Amino acid sequence: MQCGENVRIHTASKGFTLIELLVVMAIIAILAAMLFPVFINARGKAQQMSCLSNLRQIGLAFEMYAQDYGGAVCPYGIGSPDTGAVTQWEMHLYPYVRSLELYSCPSSGFQPTAALVQPNYWSYLGAYGWNLNLFSDPATFLVTLADLDMPVDTVVAVDAHPYNAAALPDGILWDRAKPAYRHSDMCNVLF
């Protein structure tokens, strides 16, 4: 070599070997497998809290309805499908909640439509079951808040599948709608 000549020195570039890449991918897969159930559980808890919030809003609407109607509680329905003049509890409470989404538990898959809060709509489908036996048609049996012996122990609505009515005679005996244990084997109940 002479002085002043440019000399290139090759150095071997160091990269990752296939084994190293596979080890890193395996570690990432293990971490993802460990965290995935945590994310699923967090999503389920968020849906449970949203459902609980919906029932709370329905409960507040239930109380406002009773205040507006001299203490009479919101009935399951008024009228009969046979007569063609019928309304359901969702329609009676709608002026107080103004949101169709409140009538659906996020875990239920039930999608309420505008027909749910219209007169002459009759369907047992819904995400929440209304206490049908206690709060049925006021023409048959009008219930006021003063009539309730133990209001804090009286079920108003419950996570139910697939009906929007829950028959609750003599304690909790489910006739039409059964509780839907959608939230970690639990269901939300509005008292």
C-alpha cells in the first residue's frame, strides 16, 4: 500500500439470527397470551358498569314517573294487544330518559328501535325484565310507592333474557324472563 491511497476496510455487519428473532417472537406471544384475558375481563367489567348505569338511569326515571303521577309506579304495560291500544314501560319512561340505548345491556346484543317507545307496540323482547306481577296494568291493579311494604327490597327491573317482563311472585320466582347472568356469572338488579 502506498501512502495516500484510500483503503476500504470491510467490517462484518452484525444482524439478528433466525434463532434470536424466534425467541423474541415467542416472548411477545407469551406476553400477549397473558394479557389478552386481562383485556377481555376489563371489557366485561366496562359492560357491567355500563349496564349498571343504564339501570340506575331507568331507576331515576321510575322515581320521576311516580312523582309526576301521584306516587303511582310505572306499569309494565297499559291496555291490551287485543284492543289495539297498548303501551309498554319503555314508552312510559322514555320522556325521562330520552335515550333508546338505556334499554339495552351492552352484553345482551339487544338493539332497541324507535318502535319500542311508540304506542301500540307490543313485544316481550328486551334486555331488562320489568317486574310484571307487581307492576302490571294499572287498570287491573294500581300500585303506588306507598303500597310497597319494603321498597328497597322490591325488584323493579333485572338483567333478563330474552324478555322485557319478569314475573316475580312471592320473592324471586322467574316465570317469563329468567335472569341473564351476563356479567361474570352475575346479573344487575334494580330495586
